[in-house]
Amino acid sequence: MTVRRGAIFLAIFLGGCGFLRPQQKSFFSLETVPSEAPRAAAVAMPIGIDSFELPPSIDRREVVVRQTSGQLDVRGRDLWAAPLQSMVLHTVAFDLAGRVPEGMMVLPGQAKPVGAMRSVDVIAQAFEAGPNPVVVLDVRWILREPGGSSAGQSHHERITLPLASLSSAEIASGMSRALGVLADRIAIRL
């Protein structure tokens, strides 16, 4: 009788434990967004994005959504396909490459040109979705002239885009669109 109860208990325990089943995970990526404006006619010299710093609260593998209570919903089953900071840097660089004359954008990983080159550093104060169905990208970016001086032209951009929902797929799409708008605004000031 004890063996029988033990076997029944073990069967119920093993059958009901969700942690024994593999959890389904979804992976999301950021995509480049074509500009609606025509490509810039002239850029004085090549440009590259040296850095794009994200807020530590969202720079993680999981998709993060801000809640009304100020807390964060860290979605453990919804993951970015690569480190978020790296994806953001590459996405905005390729977005910008589509907005400046061909060959004037130095992409991440490319060798820097021998001659003069301008660079952009971006620091995000916010890049998040929620609690309302919007994506907010609030950044300061600095355009540095050749010579590596620490000073540069500082700019502030706040981009707010509506979302159809707060699903992770919609958030990834909204974040991609926000980076495209940022690339548009940077291109205008080159």
C-alpha cells in the first residue's frame, strides 16, 4: 500500500511539474527601416557611430516592459536574438547608411578611413515600451568632428511612437521604427 501511494504521488508530481518540461522561448530582432525622405545629397566626410549606450534596466537578453507601478515586466520567454546594445548599434548604423550618400557611413566592424572622419556617440536615457502602448526613445547624441576632441555638437531627441499592443513582437517593431526616426534626425544634421 505504501509503495502504491508512493508511485501515485511520484506520477502526479512528475506529471504536474512544469519545470520538467522545456519552456518555449521566442526570439526577437531589430530591423532596419527605410527612410521616407530622399537620401542626403552631400555629406562632407565619412561618419561612424562610435557608441550607443542603453539604460542598464533594459540592456538585457529579455524583452522588458515598463508597468504602471514603475516596476518592470521582464519577459523570460521573450528574448532578444543577440545582445540588445549590439543590435541597437548595428540597426541605427545601417539605418543611417541608408540615409547618407553611398560609402559615407563607416559601419561597425569596418576599418576607419585614413582621412578625416566624424563620429557620433549616443546615450539613451530611455528606450522602452509601456505602460501605455507606446515606444519611447529619449537620447542625447554628440556629433564629434575629426581630431578626437571631447567636445562636440550635442543634440537631444525624444521619439514617441504608438504601438498596436504591448506584445513583444510589436515592441520589437516599434523599437526598430524609433531607431529609423533617430537615423532620420541624425542625417538631417550632418
